[in-house]
Amino acid sequence: MNRLATTFNRLRNSGEKGLITFITAGDPTLAATVPALRHMADAGADVLELGVPFTDPEADGASIQRSSERALVNGVTLRKTCEQVAIFRRENEVTPVVLMGYLNPILALGLEPFAQLASQSGVDGLIIVNLPPEEADELKSVLERVNIDLILLIAPTTPLERIKTLATSGSGFLYYVSIKGTTGADHLDVSDVERKVASIKKVTDLPVSVGFGIKTPEAAAAIAKVADAVVVGSALVETLGSATALEHALTDIHGFTSALKRSIRAC
Amino acid sequence: MFLRRKGDNELPDSTGHFGPYGGRFVAETLMSALDELTRVYQDALDDPTFKAEFKTDLERYVGRPSPLYEAKRFAATVGKARIFLKREDLNHTGAHKINNTIGQALLASRMGKRRIIAETGAGQHGVATATVAARLGAECTVYMGSKDIERQKPNVYRMKMLGAHVQSVDSGSKTLKDAMNEAMRDWVTNIDTTHYIIGSVAGPHPYPVMVRDFQSVIGEECREQCLEQIGQLPDALVACVGGGSNAIGLFYPFLNDINVEMIGVEAGGEGMHTTRHAAPLSGGTPGVLHGANTYLLADEDGLILEPHSISAGLDYPGVGPEHAYLKDTGRVRYETVTDEEALQAFRLLSECEGIVPALESAHALAYATKKSELCDVEDVIVVNLSGRGDKDLESVARLDGVSL
């Protein structure tokens, strides 16, 4: 059992809902990444999602685009992202880390070398925004051999028949994209999410996480009522990006993560 | 007739692959819209009404067929071969782009989508999209890099005249690829109401095959015109390749004519010995961008490099996946031409023939001049004159130190 399965089992057994927090590796500086992961884990994040910077983040809204640009200016690549996970693993063997990004950096490294590197670094799951399961067979089997989950996205536009297919080909958890739009968009509709998550849960035993456009502890609590875990990204990235000094940024995201977790627990 | 449902042994396969290239690499939100578009397109191919509407629009609105013109003075100045120009510059809106936007506008109507978006580099596709949107009475937003807005001002103003909203894109290299990123973000957000008219044979399936089919009218006409006017098929076809829609449109109907040589001309920018070019087939590697597996300009970490070309329409780090396939099979040869060579051809065609070509098409002309030097007398070269150069006059004048 990998860290993701262990974590979701723990949550299920305690009747708790999970908090998944996202930052981009190397944003605002490379030195900030491991401390930021540590603070989020200490403040109650159950799963850590680490964005791999890419030049053309076509599914991301302005906040994560800018964070990706800042990270690229800092020279952060897929390899350096994995290095940060490996450093984090020296102090934390428990909290799952999921990489999220686009396909081309993985292709450039090579599927097999990537799987080896990710596995040795302590990565537990992978979300590739522009890789639907139809194109994912080879990567999936490579990842299975190193026990890394390929986490699939389900969108509001995904028809029920296709949800069934996604549910059987994904692993780790299913990621429901709560809005038609890019990350950090503004038009979250909780009752809509509730209906869709309920229909997903009918066809799968995998945990269902919900993300895109969840920005406040209140919204996180509302979504946590209907899902197994809540993903918060853009709001954290904005907090990191707007702080004037690293110490302040870390304090800010620690506080924000705690507030999200408290709110989810109280729901 | 060029619009027909394809057989099982024809490419792309049912999942949009040309050998290892093409496919559908997009966010999940877009998958159902791409399925719908594929279905509507396939149904349209079986519908005589659709084909008749498309044909009528091309004749009466676009002005097809476009002439095949023998450029005798130009040919005599540069070498020995006979050079013919397929005059896509004479189409309504001044380029081949309208062939595709007419077809996709008909599909948008069939899907009941009342909002149209597009990306544009040189502005030719943006103008062609704004044009069909005006005709449909549809709301239209065109995404354009801020660098391209600066160098293609006449087309920006034209789009506004046509009622389109031109959205400046300031991210990344501020050119075509960034405009495409932004258009994809818009599409993901407004998927229920909006059809995205991609302007080239790039992007996820079904765009590469659909745009190729609409643009194949160029090659179909050209093949007939060659037989009628010259009494033979051409020895060589030459077309510029950015995304590659004018090239594939010319080449596709000739693919089985094995004696017809085909050359796609990429933008060599400041030279292939530098990093300042836009030639992924000649100087790139396979990878995934904007929905397809194809040749790209990318670094060893898989990050996309900023391309460079004097021509905004060729200033793109990727290329249509069918070109990637045709390169690997060797059926089409891909060459490069520098900014400087393209500019010389731009001036030479203007002076010799009274035709001002688009800077994009000038790349094809420049290669034809090099090839003609090595040809036998009476060899026939057809160059796709994909667009007219009015939009480029201001940038070329600026290089001459003249402010218009």
C-alpha cells in the first residue's frame, strides 16, 4: 500500500475529510519549496500536490500561470522538482506527495527514467492535465511497476459512461474538476458539485477529491460535505507569491492551511 | 469531391493518429466537445446539403477557384524552371485561411454554438474568423499575442471593423503559441456556448484532419488546373509551413502522385545555426503541445522554446502532426529559409510580377528560387501563394527606415 492509500484509509476510518494543498515547485524561490511543504503538512494538509512548472500551462488560470513563470525564472525543472520531494522525504515519510503538471517534460525525460526518478524521490501520485486515459496506457503501466498512482481528472462535461471508464482506469483517487474553467476561476456552484460527486461515487470505490476554484475555508467546508477531499491551490499560490519575505510567506500558508483544515473538520 | 468520409486505411486513424503523431492531449473538460465536433463533422461529410453549402460559399463568397498563374518574369529572373503561383492571396480576406473558417462556421451552426473564438498570429486567421462570425451574426473573440498585435496592425483594425473583440495576450513569448494557450483557456470556460476555430492543421483530433479536408480544395483545384493549363502534373510543389494548413491543403490531393516532389518550407529565422528560428521539423524533437504529439521546439527539460520568425504566421514552436508523419515517411521534404531570404523574395515578386506576397508565402517563394537554379528548363514548380502582403507593408517599411 502506498502513502496515498494509507492516508485515504486513515481518513475513511476516522470519518474525516481530507485536505489537499497545492503549490508550484520553486515558487517564489527554490529554497521556499521544502519549508512550504513542511508547513502545510504540519498545519494539517493530508496530501501535498506539487506543481511542475511548464512554459505553456494551458489549463491553468492566472495565479498558477504566474507561479509557473516565477519558478521557470528560478530555473526549476521536473528533475529539480523531484529533488525537492527527495529532500522533503528525509524529514517526512508519511505525507503523500502528488506531482501535477503537463506531459512534455515527462516525455523529454523519458517515461521509464521519470518513473524511476519519481519513485526514488518518494513521489506517490501523478496528475497530468493534458493526458486523457486514451493516450496514457504506456505511462500507466510504467507507473504501476513503481507503485505510483496515475490520478485521473473528471470534468463537469464528462458523460456518465465515460466516468465509468475513468473510474476503472484511474488509481489513488479521482479528481473532480469542480468548474468548467481553469484553475482558480470564480464560479463555483456547490450544489452542482454535490450532484456530480454523488453520481461519481455510485460507480467507484476510489476516493473522490474536488478542486479548481475553492479558495476559502468556507468553500472548502461546503465541498468537504460532499467529497472525500478538497484541493486548494490558487489561493495558496497567491498567498506565497504576495508575501514580502519567505518567513512571512511560510507563516501565512501555515495559518491558511490550518484555517482550511479547521473548517473542513467542523463541517 | 474532396469532402468525403475516409476509408479505414486512410490516415488519421479513428483516434486521430498519423503513425505516432497527432492524438488528443487535452484537459478532460474538452474531451466531450471534441467528441461532439468529431461526430458532427463525420455526419456533415455524409450530408450532401453540407457539401453543397460549403461549395457555394467557396464560389460565391470566397471567389474560388483561385487562379493558377504562371509567374514568367519572376521565373526568368531566378532560374530555369517554370514557376506557377496558386493564387490563394486572391481569396476574400486575402489568404487561404478562409477556406477553413467557412467550413468550421457551417459546423458551428450545426452545433448551435453562437460564440466563436480563435487564435491568430499574422492576423489572417483572425480576420477570416471575424469575417465568418460577422456573417453568422455570432459573437467573436480573437486571441492575439501583444507582439503580433504590434507587427500586424492593419489586420487588428480589420478584425475590429468586422465586430470582433481582439484580446491581447501578454504571457510567454506574446505570440501565436500564447494566443493558442489563452484560446484553450477560454474554450474550457465557455465550452457550452463556444466553438473554437483553430486556424491550422494543429491541435487535438479532429482539427488536423478537419482543417486538412477543408484546405484540400487548394490542391484539388491546383491538380485540375495543372492538367488543363500545362497538360501535366507539376514536378514540384512548394509551400510554407507554420502550423502547415496551406501546405497540407496543397499537398494532400497529390500524395499518391509519386512523381510529384513536395517541399514544405519552414521559417529559418536568423539561421539554423542559431536558436532564433521557427523550424520544429528541421531543428526540433517530438513532444506534446496544444493537444497533439508532433515535432516541437523544446529544450532538454521539455520546456517549450520561444520561436523566432520575421513572419508572425510562421512564428510557432509546433507543427501539424500530419507534417511530422510526412517528414518521417520521407514523402515530403522540409527545408528552411531565413528572414533575409524571405524578404528578398518578398521584394522580388512585387517588382517582377506586381504581386505583393505575405511574408509567410515569401518563404515558399524564396525556396522556389533556390530550387529553380538547380532545375532543368521546362520543369514545373507550383508555389502556394498562401496570402497577400498588405498586412506586412508596415513592418517591411520599418525595416527600410520608412514610417507609414
